[in-house]
Amino acid sequence: MASSRSRRSAIRRALPILGLITAATFSSLSMGPAAVPARSIDAPVRPPTAIRREPDIINVPAPEIPIPSISPIGIRPRTPDGPTASVAARASLQARLDGIRKKYAIPGVSVTIIFPDGTSWVGDSGFADVAEGRKVTPSTAFAIASVSKTFLSALIMALSEEGKLVLDAQVRTYLPKLVLDPKITVRQLLDHTSGLRDYFFHPMIDKILLAHPERRWNAVESMRYVGKRYFKPGRGWHYSNTNYLILGMLAERVTGRSLANLYRERFFEPLGLRHTYYQPADAPTGPTAHGYRFETAATDSEPIDLSDGSPIVPFTSVVTAAAGAGAIASTSSDLARWARALYAGGVLRESSVQEMVDDVAGTERYRPTVPYGLGVQLVEIDNHQTLGHSGRLLGFRSVMRWLPEEGISIAVLTNQSRTDPAIIAKALLKIALQASGDGTVRRPPQTVGR
């Protein structure tokens, strides 16, 4: 219990800097924040501003999922009398989810919330395959895009714990043949201060990926689209998938193992994440959702299926090109478990998780688009501090959050890329937080949104 209190206290010390930084925006075929002007240390620093809150949008019963046994740091034990969601709260959660999905014409969505006592609520709405009329179920896997970075950052931190690499060592120490500025360190890849340009924003790559969606890419081919750097290493912050593409190569080099094997042996199997897999190498373990795009933002615009006919979603070229930057698929239940395990101390040493969070203080001076540490975003939702990551890939958007003070995790997965799933996360957390606080819930408004 003392360990749990000290952990929450330590995270609390790092989190207040959220009030100084604006939240993220997203765009494009790529994973993660949209291209924004690189912020350099040489540029004038703007005065602190209040964090931009997630959009203020209003918004079943499903089988409870047993949580695997993991390290107890920061995790509250499951007890029959612990705070959980009442029948009314669960019905309200499902109604709100259905309402938001319909309002924004999202093809399909899956959400899992794990409450402080370890019980969970799973809500699914809409279709995994629109043409076939196949509905989303708790076992439906979605491409999670940049939420994959939480797995890779955890892997890099674990290898650091084991002495297989040093975070402040130069990347070329481990990848000597890679054409790279020798001053770039492993830490700078993790927190996006390397200055490396995002290969997914090369002016030609979208056209090439879409022209041959069934073709498999490799990391070397993806690296050919890295353009001129944003800034010198350590002199600014800019979100770049190139950083995590290289981190995947680095992990494979220092271990002699593939990313698929490393993820499976270290995370997926030990934590019971049965429906989480690395798409370029692994077969799906259950049904998958197709990814959809739309010609317009209008809610009556017909969804366009992006599938290339293979088991890889949304399609083979973009997922294999993403590799370590965003090639994992998972279910909302697995991701909610992962958030709880990772940030509550069930995967890494407490000191490693704290280092991931504390690094936000190092990137804050560059005014990142979202408070960012070592593979972790710190976002405030209705005055509640959260840890996690969001992801965007053509045809899919996702968000995963852990609320350290409240002991709640949430994962929201959608098979579209025009509506921010943070809208759903915020709306459902309002209900979940109230339910876990006093076990009651007020009747929701009859309309969705304001």
C-alpha cells in the first residue's frame, strides 16, 4: 500500500506541468499528431497557457474480463465491495456510446473501462464490416496505430533496465551502419527531440502506399522517405514516426529477436493479451475490423472500405511501412489492461515508469503539441490527469488512457479516421468516474452534444 501511495505521489509531482502545454491535434495517413511547425530551442518561448481541454461532448452490459495477475505497484486489489459500475451506470455507458457513434456516423467502435476494483465494462457499437453487416464484438481487433508506441517504449525501457542499451547513448552505438546524425540518442528518439523528419509526411509516400496497398514494405525502404531534419538533435520537439521506426530496428539489433517475438514473449503472453498482435508478422487471433475513409466530412457520406483483402488492417503497405511506429492490432479490452499494467507498475520498474513521465519536463520548453515524455502523453480530461497515447492511421483512430489518481483505465478503438475518439473517452469517463465514486448515475440528457 505504501508503494501504491508513493507511486501516485510521484506521478502527481510530474503531472502539474500539464497546465502549461496545449493538447494535440492529428492528421493524415500517418500515426500521431499532425505536422506542425518544428519548435526549436532557438525560437522565442511563448508565455504559459492553460491546457486545452478535450472537446465538451455529452455522451450493455457486457461480460466482465478477468484481469491477469501482475505486479501490485499502484494497482488496487479486486474486492467484492470495491467501487464499480452499477447496472444503471452500465446501461448509461452503452446508451451514450451508441448516441455518439450515430451522431458522428462512426462505422464501428469498441470501448473498455476497467474500474478501480478490477471489474470492467465493455461496450461495442456498430459494424466491423459494413458491407457484410458484421458487428463489432468484444473480441474484434482494430489497428491501434500510434498507441503501438507504448509497447515499443516499454520494450526500450525494459532493455535499458536489463543493461542491453543506455538511453543517453548515441543511436549509432547500436546501429553503426545507419545513416544518422551521430549526436542523436536513444532518449531523443523516445521523446521526439531527435529532429528527424517524419517519413510519413514525405510528399510522395501517400500516393505510393495507396497505389499498391497489398505490397509489403520494410524499415529500410521506409527510411528512404526521411527528408531534411526539422532541427539539430536536442534543439526542439517534433512528433516523428521515424523515431519509432528506428527504435524498432534498434530493439531487434540489441536482442537478435524480431519485434513480433519480443512483444509476444515479454508483453502479450505474460499479461494475457490474447487478441493483441504485431500485424506484419502475426496472424489475427480473432475477428478484425475493416478500416474506412470518407469522401467528405458529412455524416451521410458513404464509408469506403480500405481493405486489400489480406488479414492486415487497414491495408498491408501502410502497416508494414509503419513497423515499430504503429503496426500493432488489439482489442479495447486488451488495451485497457495494458494501460493498467504499464502505468501502474506491472510491466516495468517503478523508477522506469517515473522516468517516462518525468521526461515531460524536458520536452516542455519546446512547447510540444501534447505533453510528451518517453513514449507517453500526459493529457488532462475534465481536470483529471491521464497517461497514455492516441493513434491515427488511415481508416482507424484510437485512444488509451490511465487515470493514476482514480485507478481507472479506458481504451477507445474506432475504424475511421475523421472523428477524434477522445470525444468518446471524455463522455464515457464522466459516467465512469461518477459510478466509481458513489455507485450512482444521473439520467443522461436526451441529446448528444451541445
